[in-house]
Amino acid sequence: MRQPPLSPIRRNLLKAAGSVLLVAPGVGLLACGSKSPASDDADGQATDDPAADTDGADAPPWASGGTAAIGDPARFPDPFAGVPASACVLTCMTTIGPCHTTSPERADISDGWDGLPLRLALRVVDSACQPVAGVLVEVWHTNYTGGYSGRIAAMCNNDEADIARQFFRGYLRTDADGRVDFDTCYPGWYSSRAVHIHLRVLTGDYDADDRAVSAVTTQLLFTDALNGEIFSTHPLYAPLGLPDTPLDDDNVVGGEADKRPYLFDVQRMDDGVMFASKTLVVRQSDEEQVCQAKGAGRPGGPGGPGGPFDDPDMPRRPPPDGMPPPRGTPPGG
């Protein structure tokens, strides 16, 4: 009996990873859940996950200075060592949002912007937790003011000059271990969304179109405790005020009872640099059910009297992800 033709995703991943199969558009990822490993090495280069204990007396203050403060990549511990295959759990798809546009190929995605320096490690593996080499991982997020770069939906930019910029956007291909590492800065917040980073996994060549066939389009977030600490204590972020949307009210993942699959594993280095990581596991069979992340289902954020939009000194916030671009805006434009 003749078999149906392979979808573009399955065909491209077979080229990239040999034995790993992907399914048609709409495929989900699995995330190898793990606790953030705390380092007890003699050089003491990492402390416990700040999400678990954000006000520990021994924790250093969060660093400033942007990606120039990240330093030697070799000093970071391996967050993926010893993660058992049995820990893999399904992660659902999320919206790409109206603020996606072209990304350049690069590891440092900051374009020189200031912010809390963040080393971001992502690993793509199959459902047996074997690495998937040669797939493309794209990430994008806001600067510390909560604004995106690029020519996109008008309200995504906090400054007109940002239309011509590409800050906090980039993509890389996974290495033999299925890993990519980005140098970036902790994102800002905007109304109706918890602090988050977008990512997309492509199995072929890079395609900036929002409608490009992807293995997954998803988002990863940070805990309310961590967001609260940074936006109340960090000198660059604190003037912007506390985020108005906790995880439970987020319109992309707020409806999920268990938000751990959507949360970064976070460590604080001994100089205050943040190290965030996540393992993403590609499902192997098109018989596995595809799921979509459940949002909180409440629109917008405070925009009435007394809200941040009434304050002329507060930066303009982009629209909630999932809202359509203004009429006439070309997809991915």
C-alpha cells in the first residue's frame, strides 16, 4: 500500500536528525522537566534557583550592564546533565503573537541594549531524550521597557526608532547535543502578559513568515516571585513598576493548572548574571495528541483611569499576544 507523502516538517527533520520523526503543522513539543541544578562547586559560580528563594540573604544582587557582563560561557554549569527521560512531559503550542518579524542569525541578540544579563540555554531532544542536531531555534522578546523591535503591529514598539531595529531577536542551529545558547537580557513586561520569551523551532531553512511550517511555536516564562523581585529591586527595571499580570491571569498560559512546563529553570550566578534553561523534546509520532496552551481568557489589562496608560512617564505597552495586528498590516511585516 502506498504511504502518504511526508509533511514538510517530517521530511526536514528526517534530514536533520535521522531517526526522529515530526508530524504535520501544529505539532507539540515535550519538555524534559527538571529542577534547576544548584552548583556546589568549589568556585561557587551558581546559587540556588531564585524562583525558589528570591530573597535569600546570601544571594548577590542581580547584575546590570547587558550582555557584556555575561563573561566566559565556560563558567556556566551544565543545566542538562542527569535529566532522566522519565521526566519528559508534553508542552502545548502557543500563539506566535503579532510582534514576530525577521530575526538575524546570531548568539548575542541584544544589539547593545542594557538590561539584566541573561545567558539562555535551550536543548532540543526527541522523546527518548536523545539530542536533535541541526534544527533551528528562533527566540524573540521585549527590551526592559516592554517594547519589541521591528516593523510589526504598531503598538508592539515603544519608540518609533525601534521599527528599524532588531534587538532581542535571533536564531541559531542546534549543535550535536541538540543545544543552542543565546546571550540576552531579562525581558520587560506589558499589560495582560506575564514576562515571557517567544521561541520557534524550524527544521529547514530560516523563514521569517509567521505562517512558515514550524516544529513548534511556544513561549517560556518566569515565576511571579522572580518577576516581583526584579521589578521591585533592580535599578533599571524598578522604575517601570511591578507587572500587572501574574501567571494565573496571563492570556496565553494562565488557564494551565500546571505551569511548570512553561517556566524556565533559573540560576543566579555569583556575580548576579541570570542563567535560564529549558529542554524541549520533539514528539516522535503523529498519533500523539496535539494540545494548545490554555490562556486565562480575560482581555487586556489596566487601561482606565489610574492605569499605566494614563501615566505619560510610563512607556507605551504593546498589545496582548494573540490580538490581531491592525487591519492592513501584512503578516510578519
